Amino acid sequence: MVINIDQTLHGYAHGHNLIASSISLPVNVKRILRVMSDMSGTQMIKSFSEYFTAYPINEINKYAFAKTWYAPEMDREGCVWTQTLLIDFADIPNIHDIKSLVKLFNRPVLEDILDNKMEEYMHSLECDIEDSLTKELEYYKYTEDILNAIYVKPEKAILIKYPKTIELENIFFSIWNQQWPRLRRNFSFCTGALLPRKLEDGYLDLQIVPNEARLPENGNFETIFQDAEKQDSMNKRWLEFSQEELITPNKTFRKYLFTYGSDVSGSRSSFFPLVYLYEKLTNSNKLDIDEILLFLGNHFKNKENGKNIKNLVLNNKDQKLFNDLELIYGMALLSDTTPFDLDVDLLFHRFLKASKDIKENLLWISNIVKKEFNTLGEHIITQYAKKADEKDIILLNSKFRDVLSIFVKIYPSISYQKEYWKTSCNYQLENFKYISLTSEQGESINWQLIINEMFNREVCIDQKLMIRTIPNLPNHILAWYDEFGNKHKISSSWLEYVANDRNAILDWLHLGNVNGIHTFEYILQLLDPLSKDIINQGIDYWIKVLDKLQKTNATTSIYLKSFFMSLGMNYTDDKFILFLQYSFDDVYSAIIDDNLDYYSWEIIEPYTKRLNIFQDWDKGKKLRRAIVDKFLILKKSEKLFSEITSNRRLIEELTERLRKKRKKNIF
């Protein structure tokens, strides 16, 4: 691959200045190049007479790679020639070996400069970049110390005190080659700094300085001395691997750095974590997911920093790195999730897909709830609670009661399912406590559905506890009875409890909630049609109840007929006739056939008058006279008799008696 590279040449021309350039440069860039191309100290040392310098120039998006030659041929002492290659940032990924650029450097000849023969420095250069990785360098005993200093102490400039620059050049080039593009273009070095060199406000990252160099007292340096003791490293293996890889380049590793270094910080601090993770992810038989996640969070704190390497771990493609359940479990327990971009919905679906059965799902959730979990853990628990079906609830009831107690608080509808109550008496009491606590915390509870399941299963919950806990309990019991009372029995204690709350019964009737004839039978037997609170509901209230009852189209008991006859005999409103239309014929026929039970007659008799001792047994006669008296008092026409009975003979008898009573009243 061929790339084009601009260049400049600096040397002595009325001071150290730009002599030739293939590119027009901004003033500030010219200033930087003039400073960086000048001699690196005040007095040249023979072993430092040639050296390389590399540094970024962000203003023009180029990377400067320069070679400096001492120029003793000049009349003025301390002169140097410096040829600088200006490499586009975009071309840096294509450079596999920076040494391939060294062949582009050409030391100027003074005579040519004096004759103004500088054409070769006035145009850009073409360089054929080989796509190959060869053995970089021979083993050098200080390489490990250099790598350790560069990457473990990234905030410091690394100074290597060494007598000859040329012996360490290849190490510098190899270190640069090993880096990924973003780090390369931020990395600066000088193989022959007579004094520590600065780029703008900061020192170059890596520099060779003479043994006798006098260093500034307050410089932010880390100095490596020849024959110095080995430096400690935070992890020996990454260092050994990095050194081995410098000597024998690993194409897979370089590709890994290029891929996962693309979105990490371009500082030296990113090198160690990437190498450490490579070593862990490629060479460990058993990975510790907690260790890996903690490491990622500590070294790539920003969500966008290291996103690719985080995704490599978190996506866990084909579960090649970890068991997915272990990974998601570890992520759910992270104390700090801010470094990670967690798609909680996707991770929840992965959690479901990774587990082999319900028991394994609940086992992992049980493990989560016993720890300090984060928003992902909360999401997994919450979403699983919402999807829990009857199989889950059976297991929760028997094996995972800690999880069940949480699920109910999150999703109270779990308690609406029959499996929730299909357990021992002791667990039923606990389950009732769970839902009670949820209610106390302000959650909306559908107590009706709970009552339905509890009564259908005849649970072992104490009646007093239920009365104390469940709001509007009589209404719920009545609703249960309306739906299930013809299939299930209700205890006498509950019947008594409901009967004692007459207002609740009347309110429930008023809402028109009754749908079953058995419910009408049950409720109206609890009420006394002769009592003031029943009568005071008003005739319109009872007309609505009667209308609802008639719409059931069901055969009703004689007691219900007697109940509405009793109401009809009480009211003076013209609408009283509706109650008699509904009840009179059936009640009267029952009397005639001697089929009217005691309780049915008991609520009618108060509206009749006593007969003499020889006739008082005749309920039919007493009822006929009571009806006639009602019509007489209300001044109703005898024609209305035909609306309450179809018995022609009875109509004639009632009509004749009403007429006689009216005549008698006239006189």
C-alpha cells in the first residue's frame, strides 16, 4: 500500500528555521516544528548526534516523525538538520512498521543547501507500506522495565538514562508499532534528548537522555537507569506477554488492539487493561466474571470509553467466554453500572433463554435477591414476577419462598391465581401476610380476586385477620357468593358476619351487582322487609332490585315472592302494584295449597287483620281482606285486581268485597 507523506526541512538560516516544505503550514504549527526540530539540548554529545523524534500535531491532524542530524559542518556551533515527515492521522492505521519510514530520511548536504538545491524536500513523498509483521527486535533486558514504566505510570514522562541512542531505537519503534492507531497518534518520543523535551506544556512520553543529563527538580518524570533494580508491576503476566509480543509480533493480538483500542482513551493508561483482558479472555480456562466486570468498570469508567471491549464481554457471543447466566448474574450485582450501557430488556430475554428450566430461573433469582443488586437485578426480578405462571408459583410456594414474598410485592396479581393458595395452612398464612404488607404499602390490590380463590379453596386464614385486613369485605363476600355460591359452600360464621352488616348488603344491592338467583335468595333472607331501614330505602330502590331479579328469568322461591309482597303492602305509592303483580298470585296459590312456609307467612301476616278464633287459621281469607283494605285505603279501582291475579273467581270475590266496604264507608 502506498501513502503520501508531506515533509519539512529545518536547519540554520539566520538562526534555526524552516528551510523547505512540501506543505503550507499555519503559523502556530511552524512554531511547534521550529522548536521540536532544533537541537534537543545546549551541547551535543557524540553518541546523541543522530536521533528520532515523534509527536502529534493536532491542529493539522498529522503526526510528526523526524530525524535530526548534528551539523558540525556549519560555522555556528550547535546547528542541526531535521527532516520531519508529516503523516496524516488517517494513514497511521496502515503503518505496520514505523521503521519502513526511516528509509525516507535523507541528510541534507550543505553545498546543495547553499546552492538552493532543495527540490527533494519541496514535494510530498510516496512510501510503500508493507502489510507484514516480522520479528521486531532481539531480547533486551530493559524492555520490560520500559514497558512497565510507560503503561503503569501513564501520567509521567519516562526518561531512560543511557549512553547511546542507537542501541534503543528499535525498542522505541517496536513500542510504537505495537500500539493501536489512537494511542500511536498521541504517543510522543525522542531517542536522543540531550535534555528532557517538551511538546507545548507537557514532556514527551518516552525519551532517552544521557547518563550525565541534569534533570529539572520538579519535573513529572519516571527515570529508568541502566542496571537499576527491576520495577514492580501490577500484574507480571501482562508485562511478560507484552515483551514477548514485541520480540515476536502476534497478528491476532495486533488485530485485537486495533479493534478494541478504537474507542478507548488514546492515553497510555489504556494499554495495560486491554492487554490484561486479552490475556484473560484468550488464555484462561475458567474466567472469573466478577473479576472481569469489576476490571472493566474500574479501567473504563466512562460508558463510551472501551465500549467495544465491554460489548465483547457483555454480548458473550455463543457463550464462548462465560456461562450466560453467570455473566448476567455478575452484571446484576455490580455496585456501579454507570460504565456499562446495559440493555436490561435484552439481558432479561437472554437470562430466560440461557436457563434450561423454571427451577434454574428461580434459583438464579433467589441468588440475586440475597445480594445487593442493581437496576438490572431489579429489572430481572420485576419482569420475571410479571410473567410468573402457575408452574412458577408452584415452585415458588414450595422451594423459593424468599422470591415469592418479593414477587407478590412487585406484582400482586400473583396472589389472584389458585396456585398461590394451593399450599399448606402455614404457608397460606404467610402468603396472606405478603399480600397484606403489599396493601399497606399503598399498592392497588384486587381483593375480589383474592377472596374468590381463598373461598374456593377454603383456606386456613383466620376470619378476624381477614376482617381486619380486607377493606369492604362484606361486598367481596357477596360478589364471591354471586359468582360461586351455587358451587361452593360458605361457612355459617361468614353468613353471620355478612348478615350483621345490613348497610353493606343494601349498598351492594343498590349497585345492581347481583347476577344469580341464588344470591337474591341468600341476600333477601338476611333482610327483614318489616324493618324501618329496609322500608326507608324507598320504593324506587326496591323496584330496581325487583327489575334486576326478574331479568334473571329464573324460578324464584316463595320466600322471595313473600318478601316483595310484604314490601308492596307497606308502600302507599301507586307503584306498590308492581310488587303485587310479581308476588300475589304465587303467594296466594301457596296458601290455598297449604305450601306457604312459616317464614314466608311471617313477613306478610303483620299486614293482615286477625279474624275470630274460629277463622283466624284461614290465611287465604286474611290475605284477601288485607288486599281489599289496601285498595280501599289507597282508593284504587277494583279494575286493578286483574293486574295482580288471573284467577277470575278471586277477582270477582275481591271486587265484591271492595264495593261493599266502600258502600259501608259512605253510610
